[in-house]
Amino acid sequence: MTRQRRVAVTSPQTRVAFAARRGVSAVPRSLSGDELRAAARIRRRQLRVAAGTLAAAALLLVGLPVLLGVVPVALRLGPVPVVWVAVALLPYPVLAGLAHWQLRRAERTEDGAEQIGRDRQDHAR
């Protein structure tokens, strides 16, 4: 009985990701100059969105201890100190909300760019 040789199967996206790690350009060569400029604009907008989200997360994670330093330790919510509730419950839903907000804004940026591209193609016809 002959053993069959194993073959690794990867998607084109995987090959692009590996190429990017080696420093090879991951931009497909089939993009025109206008398309490359549009892709760069989308990337810059999404990076601004990500930077804003990162700043908001940092503000939460740095501001929460500062805020809790102002709250009296004796303040309780039932048998549990408010400080514990704030540390245990507050950051996670807020961070999840920030992630959702960032994702929606990034998708809106792409959708807006796609619509502009379709409008240009329709206008060119």
C-alpha cells in the first residue's frame, strides 16, 4: 500500500499575507493608478478611525483608575464596593462597544468608497 504525499492547500490571501511578512508588496499588480490612490485613501481613513478608537480605549483604561481614585472606597453597591463593580463590569462592555463602533465606521468608509467608484463608472459610460 502506497502512502499518498500530503499537499498543503492555501488560499491566495494566505500567500499574500506571507508575502507581506517577507516585505514583498501585497498590492495586486492589476490595480490601476486611480484604484491604488483610492485604496490608499480608504486605508488612511480606516487608520484614522482605528487611531480614534485606540485613543478612546486608552482614555477608558487610563481614566478608569483615575476616576476610581476619586471615588470613596467606602461607597458600596449592596455588599460590594463600587470600585470592584467598576473594574469588573465596566471596561468589557465599553471595549466591546468601541470595537463594534470601529468596525461599523471602517465598513462605512469602504461602502462609501465603493459607491463613489460605482458612480464614477456609471458616469464614464
